[in-house]
Amino acid sequence: MFLPLTKEEFEARGIIQADFIFVTGDAYVDHPSFGTAILSRVLEAEGYSVAIISQPDYKSVSDFKRFGKPRLAFLVNSGNIDSMVAHYTASGKPRSEDYYSPGGVKGKRPDRAVIVYCNRIREAYGDVPIIIGGIEASTRRFAHYDYWTNKVRRSILIDSSADILAFGMGENILKRIAFLLDKGVPVKKIRDVRGTCITAEKDYVPKYDFVKTYDYDTLKTDKKAYANAFRIQYENQDHITGKAIIEEYDKCILVQNPPMPPLTRKELDDVYSLPFMRDYHPSYEKEGGVPAIKEVKFSIAHNRGCFGGCNFCAITFNQGRTVTSRSIDSVVKEAEIIASMKDFKGYIHDVGGPTANFRNHSCEKQKKAGMCTKKRCLFPTPCKNLNADHRDYIELLKRVKEVKGVKKVFVRSGVRYDFALCDSNDNFLKQLISEHTSGQLKVAPEHCSENVLKYMGKPSFDVYKKFSEKFYKLSENAGKEQYLVPYLMSSHPGSRLEDAIELALYLKKNKINPEQVQDFYPTPGTASTCMFYTELDPFTGEKIYVPKTYEEKRMQRALLQFSRKENYELVKKALLKAGREDLIGSGEDCLIWYRPIANKKAELSKKSPQTKNYKQDKKAQYDKFSKENGKNKKTVSKAVNKASKSKSVIKKRKK
């Protein structure tokens, strides 16, 4: 049974007052890929009653009063993705669809949804407890650069006037807060729960060891201070080594308590065993359902966290770098549930997660000492202590494939190819390529320039080349014709026109024509966004070149799709600007042909004497018909056009 979404469903359950009311920017989909579904089911399993207000009408308070005032708190999120990312592309253009809304219709949630929803709740109920969470709250919990306004905004906790911000994966955080609220502890007294941010008076001293960054006025004006603050935040996101962090404002301080430890394997198994309906609420059927379910309905998430450490990814600030995974039995049980569904066709679309082939802790040391603060597991080269054993994942895929009704199991979420190459043998790659790839394997080298890869936190391109060679060799050995589909990114901090040209030349040489190219999107909570804003590497203090102008971003993107006709002028402009005229022409390495005149026909028609005579003839006709029809311009023009058409028809017939 779905949790109550309407007043009728609420009353049918016999609930007089809900303990918690979730307000979310997504349509209600009761599937473990949706944060609202997981957290609401976790609270329900703890014995609390939960109601859901999905995509409320935010222009008034009436929709927020649907279920009345909750006994314990409102829980607010923007949905599975940041509301600004949901609404706008990297170039700032409005998106045509919202995959998390019924029928894909856009406009169902406001910009900066968390702030808007909280303001409406305050308007309706005053000092009711409000707890915010999800990706929008997690990545904006500190003062942050906002790409859409090109300014440093305050913490979303302050702008939303919420009481507590829960960051990261929220199951145990919410369980602890719910317990305290249920015991009668006032929300303003709940200050030291791990995985939360709170605001406090200036003289407040956190329970945990803490480190101070800067005050907001400094952060919004001093880019060096901003970059340094980001580094401090990044280094304190581990649940073992992380300290509390203080950020100062005019009348208060923001306190981030250390992260909540990730769920144990047993706890993670328990979460995925909850009674999810695994579909969107039936009320959306008439609108065509919710498009986002299609990607995940027949997929399984087996892990959380990522120690890959890509600078453009917000996982470090949300799920964290510590990897935890479900037991094989838990994943198999979910596969059995999927196989029993009416519309299941026999294909498990994915068994993955943030990084598909991460199942264990990165190393033995990390289990007790936490993640290294000054080092990364895979960048710039793999750590000698790295545990790259894939046997458990191989067994997992094998067991899922053996489930009755399952014909094929695919791995479509990101495979970290450099990690796969660290394994002592090729058993995982052989199985992946022969059994779990459907003709194409998507991987993410992102670029080929060593200069750009350094700032992305990605391995050397030589590693991708090595993987590519192995992939095609193993595909051939398996008797399969298969291809790699590389994810590529343009305009990342550090990327010059020369770097984009280097990537374009690689694509041409290897006959790769990317259908899609991701233009770097500066979203809150990533090291790359910090680089974009400050033009500094927050980890080294090094000055970085950043492509920021609309024109250069368009040129870099066009270079990665140089063969498209509509990109010709942009590619030509980029090559001339970079002093690479040698790449314009008919040579083997040339990216585009030499076209001295962009539109030759148009140029010829302007100079043609025939065109000149035609204009003179038309003027003579106009003068003639003016005399016959008076000064009515509309009548004269119609007569001239009719005569012109008649003449052209006669000429065609003669030919």
C-alpha cells in the first residue's frame, strides 16, 4: 500500500494526526531509488505515521495544510535532484521536461524549492519543527557559489529558516531526530546529532572537536578564503576523522556536526527489504506516469558511497567516500521481487550504484582510520593499499542471473575502469564483457588532455587507452562485436581551447562521433565548482584557467562535435583563435574543410545582374499598377505579386 498522498487516503488509514509530513518537489514514487520513499518507509518501520505532500501548489499555503499540522515535524526536500538543475541546462536555458513530474511536465516545482516550501510552511504554521535534507540541502549547507546568480549565497539552512539540516544519507539521522522529538525534546535543543547542521548563538561551543572557517562576509568577497574553506569542508567529511565545522554569520553561527557513520551491511539490507510498491502513485496514471521510473524500475542498487574522488561529482558531500554494500542474498531477494512483476520482460537493466564495481572498503586501513584526508585512492595513480578484488561482485552478478525468470543482467551505471584494471586478473572484465554488456559499454574518461584530467581528478588517459585495448580484445575473444561509449565533458576548469582541440583530434583519429557532450555544470558541493568560481585549485592553491564566457564554452563544446554542419562556424572560429589554421582544409588531420564563403549561393545572387534586372522590372510593374489601381498599396502589391508569379510559371513551361 502506498503511503497517504491525498486526504482521502489519509483518513482511510484512520490517521488523526500524522507524526511526520514529507514535502517533496518530486512526484511520489515508492521505489528505493527515491529518497522520499526510503526515508518515509524507514520512519514507518519505526512506528511513526507519515503522509506525503508531493509537488504542492507553492503559490499559497492551502496545499501545505492538506493533512493539518504534524505531531513531530515537517520533512522537506526538493526531490532527487537540485531544483535549479532540474529546471535549467548548463547554458542557463529552461529544460523542456521534468522527468520527476507526472507526464514529464515542467513547472510543477519552484526554483530553490526547499526555501520556497519552508517559507510556505512557516506562513501556515509558524514555529512548527522543519527538517530539510536531500541533495539540494546537502550540497548547499555551507555558504556556496550559486551559478545561476553568479553570487555566493548563504547556507540554505539560514535562507530556509528551517531548524535542522540533515546531510548525506538520512536513515539513521532521521531515526535519531524522530526519537528525540518523540521523547519531547524541543527541536531547538537538538544540536549534536551526527550528520546534521544547526544554527546557534555566537558563543555556542559544539560537543565535538571543531574547526572554524570564515565569516560569510569574507567568503562572499575573498575567493582565496572561499577555496580554503572548501578544502577544510572536504577534509572533514569522513565519519571517523571529520571534525565539526563552524561558519560565522552576522547574528549566529552555522555548525556542521561530524558525518553520521554509513549504514552497516545489515542496516542497508533492512532498508531494501521494506515494503516498497516499486512504482509511481496510481493517481499519476492519467497523466502518463512519471518518466523517471523507467530507468530504475528493473534496476538494483547494491552499494553506496564512492572513493573515486572525481572533482566534478557531489557524492563526497552527499553519500561520502566510504563504500558500503548490500549482502548478495539481499540483492538476490530484490531480483526475485522484480522477476515476479507483471511487466518484467526478463532483463535486469543494471546492478550498480554510484560506481558499479565498488563493493568493499578501499583498504583495510580505512576501516579503522577513516579515509585519507590528503590522498585519494585512485588519483593520480592507484594507492598501493587499494583492495581491487572483484570476486564478490562477480558472484553477485552470477547469483542474480540465476534467478528464475531473469534472462539477462546488465551493468549500465558507471564502471570505474581504472579500478577494474587494478585487479590481479581479468576475471571481472571477462564476465562483464561477455555476459553483462549489451553491445555498448558506457565509461567516463571525460577528456584526453592530461592538463584537464588533472583538475578533474581523473586518471591519465593512458589508463583509458589500456582499458580500451583490453575491452576490444576480450570482446573479440568472446565472439562479440561491441563498442565503448565514452562520456565526455567540455569546458571543465583548466580546459583551454588547445585542450578541446586535442580531444577533437583524438575523436577524429579514432572515428568517434559522440552523440552527447556534457558541458561542465557548476553545481554546489563540488571541487570543480569551487575551481570555476575562484579560479584556484582548492587543494594546492594553484591558479587555474577557467573557460567562463558563453562564446568559449560554445566553441569547446562544438569542437567535440566538429563533424556537425551546424558547428562549422564555431569550430572554424575556435581553430583560428587558437592559431590552428593547419586543421582547416583537406589534410588527414584537418577537422573541417576550407570554405572561404559561408553561403556561396547567397553571395552570387547578390551580385547577379539577373537579380538587378528583376528588381527593376518589379519597380516598373509597381508604377504601372499604381496608375491603374490608385494609391491602395495592398491592392497594388497583390497585383504585382500575381504578375510576377505568372511570368515565372511561363518561363518554367518554356524550359
